[in-house]
Amino acid sequence: AKDQGRNRFHYFTPSMQRNAKYRMRLIQDLRLAVTNQEFELYYQPIVCLTGDPSVKAEALIRWHHPKRGLVSPIEFIAVAEETGLIVEIGNWVFQQAARQCALWRDRFGIEVQISINKSPVQFRDEGESLDSWVALLKTLNLSRNSICVEITEGLLLDSNQAIYSKLEQYRNAGMQISLDDFGTGYSSLAYLKKFDIDFLKIDQSFTRNLDSNSDDFTLCEAIIVMAHKLGMKVIAEGVETAYQRQVLADAGCDYGQGYLFSRPVTAEEFEASCITAALE
Ligand code: C2E
Ligand code: CA
Ligand code: CA
Ligand code: CA
């Protein structure tokens, strides 16, 4: 992959070379970020729309760059995937999330189900990480379903038996599976019957225009009905208004996630707002 990168370099125009320089800098900095522990997980609540008080959260990575400040994952996840650094970063994310879950359990007696995002590259290039993940879950004595792994449709399409049995291993180890960004990637739905998936996350592009666009409402409603018939729960992403929440709840959507409830916040803030509230 390195050689390929070098070959591609020749075709860069001067302005692209500046980008290439930026990119190389980013890669160098990312390498350091792992060793220097510049990452932090933020947590965004996933709120039950049907009255179940259990607490869930999605862990979203943040990078505190020593010079550039807070860097969005939009800026570095793709590069981390291309360079393979995502494997190390992803292992850190898992460990951090699992430890946080155990910490909250010990401190508050509540198990917050934490969802982590897992890149397809991590599945392809997994090495020993599944074993070490399972070992950590055991060490921390976390109960089943305390960790949920968010994957995207692309992974299931490029489907081979290896991915299928890998997902099975995750579920056997007590982790649940969410299908992220549903509806944005591919038109085939065939994989939905081949894989055991616990949650389907409706992409924000569908929830965003629920107020004004009745086609998007029809799609959300159809997705919810289909998911329930296939035994999956539905999480709507990008819920920003009370109207959207109401419409989704009326359509039978199980969970909502979005700025209406909370932006992603630090572990301390999540503790203060969401966990304390659940205890009352
Ligand atoms: P995603 O997994 O689809 O995560 C949801 C994104 O939507 C998050 O952006 C979140 O902050 C944002 N969001 C939540 N509610 C709302 C809302 O009401 N309105 C709007 N407009 N946005 C909302 P974020 O944190 O910038 O993450 C972007 C993407 O980066 C994620 O999209 C995910 O694909 C990736 N990512 C984040 N953390 C990780 C990680 O630990 N590992 C991997 N592999 N990818 C990650
Ligand atoms: Ca996600
Ligand atoms: Ca998403
Ligand atoms: Ca996404």
C-alpha cells in the first residue's frame, strides 16, 4: 500500500502536493497521537422513545491535537483507515469504552450500553484483537450486551463467510451489532436476512427533513416496519426537534439520538446529565 501511495504521488499537481504534505503531516501526527494518548471518547445518549429508562450511549472519538486543538473524526478517520492506524485506534476505543462501562457500573450500579464504531478495515485486518476484546470483557466482568458494535452496510455487502462468522463471534462474546447509517449505502437488502443484527440506525439524512418532506417520513416509517418484522430495534439518528421525535415515536421508532437530547459530551458531563438523571 505504501508503494502504491508513492506511485500516486507523481500525478499530483502543485496544489495537490500541498495537500499531500498536509496528509503526510496528518499521518505523522496520528501515529504520535496513539502513543501520546491524545484521543478522548465523547458520549452521546441514545434515548428510548417508548419509555424504557435504560441508558445507552454512542462513543465518538475526539482528537486533542497539541497545536490544532480539537480535530473532528471526519478529518482523520479516513486517513487512519487508509494507513491501517485505525486498527490500533479502534482497539483503544474498545478498551476505553469497556473500562468506562465498568467504571460507571461500579460507581452508580447502572450498566450503560456503549456503542462503538468499528471500521470495515478493522474486520479485514483484525489480527488478535477479537481475542483480546473478549478477554477484557471477562476481566471487567461486564454483562452481555454492555457493548454494541456499529458497522456499516458496506461490510455486509463485501460479504464472505469470514465476516459472517466474525459477527457471530462478536454476538457469542456478548456484544450486540448495530447497522449504522442505514439507507445511505446500497440498494440491496438481501444481507439483512443473512446477518443477525440487533439495531438498525436510520441515517440522519432521512430524519433531517421529516418536518418538511413527506417522502422521508414514508421511508422512515417503512424502515421501522421492516426492521421490526425482521426482529431488529430502530434508532433514529440526527433527531434535532421535538416534532421529529414525536413523528418518529408515533411511527414506532424505538430510540432517538441527536442534538434534541444532547450533543456528544465528555464522560464527566454524561455522568452528570444522563446517568444521574436515570438514577432519580
Ligand atoms: P456516525 O457514526 O454516523 O456518528 C454520528 C455523527 O452525527 C457524530 O458526528 C455526531 O456528533 C453527529 N450527530 C449526532 N447527533 C446529531 C444531530 O442531531 N445533528 C447533526 N447534524 N449531527 C449529529 P462525529 O462525532 O463528528 O463523528 C463523525 C463520524 O466519524 C461518525 O459518524 C463515525 O462514522 C466516525 N467516527 C466517530 N468516532 C469513531 C470511532 O471511534 N471509530 C470509527 N471507526 N469511526 C468513528
Ligand atoms: Ca455510528
Ligand atoms: Ca450514523
Ligand atoms: Ca457515518
